[in-house]
Amino acid sequence: MKIGFIGLGHMGLPMASNLLRSGNAVHVFDTSSQAIGLAVERGAIATGSIADLAAAVDVVITMLPNPAIVRSVVAGPDGVLAHAKDGTLIIECSTSDPQTARDLESMAQSSGKAMIDAPVSGGVPGAEAGTLTFMVGGTEEAFVAARPILMAMGKNIVNCGPAGSGQAAKICNNLLLGVSTIAVSESMCLGVSLGLAPDVLAAIINTSSGRCWVSEVYNPYPGVVKSAPASNDFSGGFACDLMIKDLSLALDAASGTRQPLPMTALSKQLFQLLSLKGEGSKDITAIVQMFKM
Amino acid sequence: MKIGFIGLGHMGLPMASNLLRSGNAVHVFDTSSQAIGLAVERGAIATGSIADLAAAVDVVITMLPNPAIVRSVVAGPDGVLAHAKDGTLIIECSTSDPQTARDLESMAQSSGKAMIDAPVSGGVPGAEAGTLTFMVGGTEEAFVAARPILMAMGKNIVNCGPAGSGQAAKICNNLLLGVSTIAVSESMCLGVSLGLAPDVLAAIINTSSGRCWVSEVYNPYPGVVKSAPASNDFSGGFACDLMIKDLSLALDAASGTRQPLPMTALSKQLFQLLSLKGEGSKDITAIVQMFKM
Amino acid sequence: MKIGFIGLGHMGLPMASNLLRSGNAVHVFDTSSQAIGLAVERGAIATGSIADLAAAVDVVITMLPNPAIVRSVVAGPDGVLAHAKDGTLIIECSTSDPQTARDLESMAQSSGKAMIDAPVSGGVPGAEAGTLTFMVGGTEEAFVAARPILMAMGKNIVNCGPAGSGQAAKICNNLLLGVSTIAVSESMCLGVSLGLAPDVLAAIINTSSGRCWVSEVYNPYPGVVKSAPASNDFSGGFACDLMIKDLSLALDAASGTRQPLPMTALSKQLFQLLSLKGEGSKDITAIVQMFKM
Amino acid sequence: MKIGFIGLGHMGLPMASNLLRSGNAVHVFDTSSQAIGLAVERGAIATGSIADLAAAVDVVITMLPNPAIVRSVVAGPDGVLAHAKDGTLIIECSTSDPQTARDLESMAQSSGKAMIDAPVSGGVPGAEAGTLTFMVGGTEEAFVAARPILMAMGKNIVNCGPAGSGQAAKICNNLLLGVSTIAVSESMCLGVSLGLAPDVLAAIINTSSGRCWVSEVYNPYPGVVKSAPASNDFSGGFACDLMIKDLSLALDAASGTRQPLPMTALSKQLFQLLSLKGEGSKDITAIVQMFKM
């Protein structure tokens, strides 16, 4: 099977590499010729345009920075839908929004193609290790077709429901991650200000009703989890500015369904306060610095 | 060893019962003669006043509704410190605040007694089953002395540090519980408004970076966790008004250390909005109803 | 001079009527033939399409519900720019966003037309009385050309700066209105809960550092200002759902400039909580009901 | 009439000076002998203790830093009530809380004295110029008796209702001031980020529905109001840490009446974030710096 891969950034390049490692022919495209070069070094086939790529393959995977670019790459005049063969399967892995996913899937179906939204969790380490989780929205048929391909890049492939459901699941999870990060920061800093040792407090929380992924695996208090970004000057990990983007997607989707999200909204603003002061490229746990003297 | 137990409410009565079950002589006091009657039925020895109780025992355990009552019962003119024998150990299990705990422990030491703060988690079910977690603040010596007694009522006895540390740990954990409850409510309601099935969404969150005790064990969306209060009309569990009290303790302690807690502060206000509309005695997960049509 | 008016809703119809009253020939268009009928009764000339209207007049005024419709009406294939004569002046009075205003003004200039954004304040009463305030963004030349036309519909015509500035000024003002409405509600309800008479408290605030337009003119506590919506079952005035729209425009614009707006964000969410419970069509001061028993 | 004045700080000293200027005999006490010295230079009579002062005068005025000190000075064993003559009038001008005011007034009445709470607005400039506003709670009789004395220090003497009402009015006003300061900061910074000139935006707001005392008189955007602290490096004015104290009083009073105050709560936290970074002694408008790059 011939696979096309569009978008060879921090996530896309290792994902494409895993597809190559599984023995697939992978045609690649990116606006950066340097990124294409890196993929070619690993065995990929360079293409000169999205149109060329789309015409040459059976499956197109996209991994792009935002919904506007996704719309343009998939449905623009020079995009995938305009040039792909009938029956092509499009696997859209970008973090986008449910409405964009639904709109594009509907266009794909009208033009004889299939499409799923399949945003990921696991970050760059998961992309490199091939252990990503894919949250998939789309028809059962498209899910079944996409599953073996996704298995080359991840280990959990979750069927979330019809088109848009993958994006919905992703933003619902990530808003919780954003809120938790700040809440654990508040809790840890309060405890330390009251004289508790950070590791003692973390241990108590982690066996109590306040425990969460952030407190256990990704604790924002420096030194508590040695491998976490907080213990490494908040480098690596998940940048504040990307979290702001994900929280914005959640809030926009909520505006559309008239869903109030007060804690989510406040979280976004607190990350914005941090980003405004120049910390936007640091890991999300850098928010703890707002709460420490 | 003779143990005195003051405060025989929903928590205190089953805790005292477990001490009796372990073969201790338990002298009891409460302002409700009915509560004393229930304890006597189970083998406790009634006392007519805090002073009488304090004079008769080696260890005094208190389980009281708020810091003001704790101060009065322990340090008031008719209280425990004024009437207890030298060397008495006071185990203060109420949810109070770190400053109160530190003040009282200092007074206890000055008058030749020992004292620990040992607030609990686990709720009424944990009190009944003898599986409470005790978060202990105090001297190492007092901790060692109290440990076997606490083991009759719980299964995790955690040494959190010097006096006040137990209370500090408890409020740090409970603020996370409060924030998580609202955050999971927002996430679940957004997902459902976008068309996701609640159980599918919960399953995704629970294997992702948004997972927390609330999403796994205590999910606020009705029907997701069959045994949780949310699936039983928000009855039982942890009342909103008690959460408001715990969040107030956290915010007051934070004012004392000049620690900002924006998410905690907003959480308290959202629970207050719910309580104002008459839902204060329902479980904390009833907050989900603010976010659903 | 021939004027075209597109959008004959609650605001547009009385605005067009005032133009007629000043002796202008007014060509009108709306998707509702009933609305066109009402305007024709007052002396307006009906047109069958936006294209017909645009081709027939020297000035086009638009008063439309949201930025997406504005973009379509002005710049769509059947829109104003495609059919208006060279030199036409477009006065865009809808509440939109600065980016849309800038984009459309730039397209207008490229095609030989002039355009200003001129959103209004004053509501339906101001539209009927011809006392609106117009906040204008655009070139000095376009401002000078538009001024006499706007004077037929309002009394304050404010030059806010280049294209988009009118929209920017409007959303900056309206976010303050939104925040103030909730803040005055909190203040009044707290005072009443502490035993103060609402009119006494309002009088004190109105001579102190807490005073604002909302406390003086539009007090949300029922009975304080007899003519205000709060004293008339929260009817009339400025609907919560419109405020949610304006706060969304402010928050979206702020996302674009990476500007944190925590109080604005929380205000939007509180109005959403109210709207979710079915109160979205009531006046913004109905938010006071969230804070009263 | 002999007047006693306790508390000669930034506010108390100029207030006592105005009483002297009006020809009163003023006995003074402060824990700082330097402060007493300054008052004596202006004609006051030094006293060696609160008890001596209380025994010597007909009226006692207190101007103290917080409710705990007020309780001690008025009702402590060496305090005013224990040593004042029958019929003494106590005028309590500190910013305190309604419950403290009610408790003390009740004790005063029981011991044959009269008491009003009379917190002020107007700051140090108002204290120096004798133009303070006094918000008075107490009996009509005590209000009438206090009025001429207050007129020597201020120009608006407002009867707010029974004991505690003066404190209630003050905190209700000041929470609005706190919220407005942040809201105007958000609005101004958003406008500037969108390209508006700060003075143009302020002028528009000040003639629109967003106008408030802060936008008009105390605008936080540097340069807009030349005489405001924001144009003078945020020096002078009303310190953030004092605003945090006032917002805490409002939130504590609200906890007592179960009144939700979400915007007020968030405001306190934002000022705390600023204070944590070392800006607590700057004027409240320094909060604008959190929102600017």
C-alpha cells in the first residue's frame, strides 16, 4: 500500500519514520524542503506538491499545525480532495476542531473518498517510540481500514464515534490536562508555603482523592518527578503556547454548543499571562512559577 | 489503655466503634445524648463532660465540625488541656487549619501533654470499614505513640511532618478534589454536547493525561460509574457545603502565606453558586448539573 | 444622495427610518420581505437583491448579525463590492471584529471603493431617537464623507483611528459593561445579604470609587433604578446572548494579539451559565438572579 | 468636648490634625512614640495608655490596621470599653468587617456606651484635606451625636443603617473598585494591542456604558490621567496589599452569608499573583503591568 504523509514537523517526521520501518512506501510533502530531506534520508519518496502526492497514493496522512491549514491542505483548490483517487482514505491526525473534522469528512464522502479524524496523544516521545494513542472519529468502515496503518505508529487506537469524535475526545482530555496542571501547581505551592516537603505532599496526593496524571507522572513542582520537565528547567514536554491553542479549540467548540466552561476559560487566561511574559515555549508545568516566590 | 472520644457524628461514631472492636476501653462525649446512647449500646462508657472524660483517660481523640469548636473543646476553660493528666496524648482528627493545629499543639506541649493533628480521608465508608487514611502532623514521638491507635481505625497512617502538617496535607489534597470535580464536569459535558457517549469519553480520559481519581472513581456524569453518587441522584458522598468549608480552609491558609490560588478560589465560588440554589447538601458531583441543560 | 441600507432588524429599521426622515432616498434590502415591507411603508425603495441595491446607490450601510454574514454580504460573489459603483462608500455598522473590518476595508480600497467600520452604542432606544454613538474606524477621508450621513442617525460620531478601530473600541467598551454588570450584581447582593437597603447602597457606591454606568443608570438590583430592565422583570435592554457574542468577539480578538483577559473570560462563562438555564434572551442584568436566593 | 484618638498612622495623624484645627482638645495614643510626638507638635495631648485616654475623654476615635487589633483595643481587658466613662461615644473608623462592628457595638451598649462604625473613603489626600467620606453604621442617636465631629474631618457623612452597615457599605464599594481596576486594565490593554491610542479609547469608554470611576479618574494605563498613580510609576494611591485585605474582608463576609462572589474572588487572586512578585506596595493600578508586554 502506498501512503502519503503531509506535515513533517516534530511529530510528523517520527510518525512517518515508523511507517517506513513497517515496510510501507511513504511519499512525503512539507513546505520545508529540509524536512523532506530528513524523511528522504530515512527512505521516504519526495513529492513536489500536495496534488502530486495525493495522486500517487492510496492513503493520505496529515499532521498539520492548525485547523485553517488543515482545511486548506485537504479541501483547497490544490488540496488532497481535488487530486486524490476515488477510494482514497484520508487520516487527519492534526489537533483540530470537531466542526472542521465533520465538514471535511462530509466533503470527502461527497467526492468518493473516506476520511477519519485521528488526533494523537503521547507527544514527541510517543511519536518516536511508536506508542501514540489515536482518538478516531469516522465511520466504522474507515476506522477498520485505518487501524492497521495507525498500529504502525501507535499502540492504542480508540474508536470514539462518528466524524469529529476524535477531535472532541482530544480537546475534552486536554482541557482536563490544562486545568490539572494549574490545580496541582496551586496545591503543591500551598503545601510548600505551609511547610510540607514537596515529595511528601506529592506522595499523599497520589494515594488520595486529589491524585491525577499530572500529580503522579508530570508533577509541576521541580524535583518531585525526576524525569518530568519541571525537574529539567521546564524544557521539552508540551509547550504552554500549544496548550493555549488546545484550550482555545475547546472553548470555541463550547461556544458552538453553548456549553459553559469556567475553569477551562480561567486556565487559558492563566497560561496566556505566563506566555505574555515570554514563557510560552516552556513546558506547561512552568505555570508553577507564577505561584512561587 | 483508656481512650476518650469526643464528637460522635457520622464519622466519629463508626471510628469509636472500631476502637471498641479492637478491645479498647472507650469513654465518649458528645453534645447530643442520643449520639452518646448509640456509642454506649456498642460498649462505650458515657461521660458527663469533656472535663470528666479528659481526667479519666490516657488518650483523647477529637472529631469535630470546625476549627472554632476544636479550639474551644481542646483549649477552652472547660476543655481537654485544662483537665487532662500530664502525658495525655491528644489525637485531633477534625478537618481544621494548620494554624489552629500548630497553636493547640504548642499549648499542649506547654502544659505537659502531647498532641497530633490527624485529619482523615475516606469518608463515612472508610470510617465504617476501618480503612481511613490519617494524615498526621506532630513530633516523631507523638506519631509513634498514636500509630497503633490509629491503626484500629484506618489503614494508611502517613507522617506528614511537624504540627499542622496533617491539616496542610488534607487541605492541599481536597482543593485538588474540588477543582477536579468541576473540571471533569466541564470536560464530560463538553464531550456530550459534541456528541460523544459519556462512557466512551470517560474511558478515553482514564487512559490519557486527563485522568484523575474523580474521572475514574467518582465521575460526575450520571451513569458512568454505577456506584458513584452521580449515578444515585447525587446522594451520599461528600456534601457541597463540606467542600465549600474545605476550600475556605485552603483559601484562608493561603491568605496567611500570601499564596495565590485562582483555580481554587473559582471552584469555591462555583460550589457557592450551587449551594445558594439549595443544592448544598448534595454530593460535590452535583456541580455537573450547572453545566448540563 | 442615494443610500442603500442592508439589514432591517430591531436596529436597522429605525436607523433607516431616520435616514428617510432626513430627506434621503433609501434603497433597502433584507432577507425578510416583511422587514422590507415595513421600510417601504415609511418611504423606502425596495430592491430585489444586494447586487441590485449596490448598483443603484452611492452609499451602502450594513447592519447585520455577525461577522460571517458581514463578510458574505460585503465581499461574497453576490455582495456589495462585486456590484457597487467605483467610489461607493460602505458604512459597516454591525458589531463585528477588528480583523474582519480591516480585511474588508482593504478589499474595498483595492476595488476602488471606500469603507468604514462604524458600530454603534445606544441600543434600540438610541436607534429610534437618532441619538446613537458611532465608533468609526477608517481613513480620515472616509470619516469626513460618512459623518453627515451618520449625523442623521446619531449624535456622537467618534473617530477611533484606522480601519478596525471602531470595532476595537466597541468590544473594549462592551467587555467593561459585561464585567461591571456582574461586579455590581455581586456588590449589591453582598450588601443586601449583610442587611443594607439596596437604594442606600447604590447611593453610596454612586458617590464613591465603585461607581460606574451600570451602578448609576442600569443597576441590576430590582427596584433601584425604576426605568432599568432590572425593575421591569429584566425585559428589554441588552440580551445576555448578545453580550455573550460581544464578549466572544473581545476574547477572539485578544487571542489574536495574545492578550490575557481573565475577568472578561470569567464574565462570558457566567453569562453562559445563565443562558444555559434558559435566560439568554433576558437583559444582561438578569445575571443578578444567579447571586440572589 | 474632649476627644481621644487612637491610631496615628498615615490616615489617623491628618484626621487628628483636622480635629485640632477645629478647636477640639485631642488626647492621642499610638504604639509608636514617634507618631505621638508628631501629634503633640500639632497641639495634641499625649496619653500613656488606652486606659488613660479612655478615662479622660467624651469621645474615642479609633483608626487601626485590622479587625483583630480593633477588637483588642476596644474590647480587650486594657481597652476602651473597660475604662471609658458611661455615655462615651466610640467612633470606629478602621476598615474592619460588619460582624466585628456589630459585636463591639453590642458590647458597648451593654456597658453603657455608644458606638458607631464609620470607615472612610478618600485616602490620605482626603484625610489631609478634611474631605473624607464617612460610611456610618449605628443607631440614629449615635449618628446624630457623631456627625459634627466627623464633619471636622470629612465632607460626606452617610447614614448606612444599623451597626455594621458602615463596614458593609465600605467593602461593597471597594470590591467594585478592585474589580473595575482589573477590568479597565484588560480593556485598555486589549484596545492598545489592537492599535487604539490609549487616550482615544479612554475618551470613548468615558462617554459610553463602560465608564467608571477607575476609567475616568484613576485610569491604570500610564499617561491617560496625568495625576493618577499609573502616570507616576504606580506610586502613592492605594496599595495592592491593602486592596487584598479589603477583598478578603468582602469574601469573608460573603462566606458568612453564603453569598457567591466569583469576580471578586478572582480579583483577589490576581492581586495576589502581583503581590507575590513583589509589587504589593504599589498602587492597585500596577495590575495593568500583568496585562502588558
